[in-house]
Amino acid sequence: MAHSKPELDLGDVYTWEFQNTVDNRWYYIRDRAIRWIDSRIVRLEIATDITEKKLAEEKLLKSHERLEMSVKSSAAELLEANRELEEEVVERKRVLEALTSSNSLLENVFKTVNNLIAYMDRDFNFIRVNNAYATADGRDPSYFLGRNHFDLYPDEENKAIFRRVVEIGEPYKPSVWERTTSPPSLCPWRISSQGSEGLSFKQGIRSSNSPRRRTRL
């Protein structure tokens, strides 16, 4: 495509870029109107090869376009990740509120239920006892914290039963029980699948007229 050149007056300078269709090279053209030796005004044209410059500009432009696309893509990914994070925060808050409510309910039941309940670690040290368990021995629940069950209630036969529950991981309940209280039960508890972390003791009272004494199992 031919380049349309403007008319030049004496001293005028006109510059433009042009790609030669024969050698496919780019040139920077500088035209200037000068007076020739015969007094005519002629156009002096100087062409400078700028192909490498044009290639570098083209490469830079493509890199800029790729960078712009990458930034847009990253921004979209960031927005999506932020949206997912906000949803996760909302969900975790909902779960936490539900757990807090559930734990509050369980804590209230643990404190007020008539059944005697105690939690011990695998060495039979008390972790927690409820009010009913402590009251049956005329104690405050804090008295039992950290104390060993068999230091308070020595019994080798019962200790063997406790140890078997922890090692085997199966609950224990006496098959024959002739006392006024409900038969006590021992259940292993664990946090992970790596074995029992300890055990729980539970015993109910059969009637309101029954004496509130903890069976020393």
C-alpha cells in the first residue's frame, strides 16, 4: 500500500515509518524540502532500517498483552479464592456456634444428671467427675482432678478389669448385679484411632429412695 506523502514547503520536515513489501524490512523515513541547485524545491528523503526496533516493540507488546491477561486471570482466581474463603469462614463460624451450643448442652447435662460419671486417663487418673459422682463420696468435683482412682479406692481385681477395658478397647458391665444401684459400666474413650486414651465410669441410681453411694468398681 503506497504511502500518501504531504506537500512540503521549503524547510519542512516530514517523518514516517514504512515496511518494504520486497524485503519485508521496516524503515524510518525522514523527508525534508530543500532547494536544489537549479532553484527547484525538491524532497530529500533518508531511510533508516528500524526492523530490529520494530521486532522488539512487537515482542514487547505481545509480552505486555500476555502479562495483562495473566493479571486478569490471577485477579479472577484471587476473587474466587477470596469468595471461597469467605464461605469457609461463614461455614466454620456456623459449625463453631453449633458446637458451642452442643457443648453447652452436654456440659449442663454432665453437671446435673443423676448418674455418676467419671472420666480417667489410661493410667486411671481422674480427668473429670460430675457433681453426682463427687457428692456420692461427699466431695467437691475438684477434689478428684489428677488423683488416681486406685490410690483412693485400692482394689487389684477392679484394677485388672479397668486395665482390660483400656487395652482391649471394649466396654465392661457386670453380668450379675444384686445391689440397689444400677450396675456400673466402663467404656473406653479415644481421640484418634491409635487405641484407647482412657475410660469412663458410669452408674445410675435405680430409685430416688436408693442411697447415693458410688459402687467401688
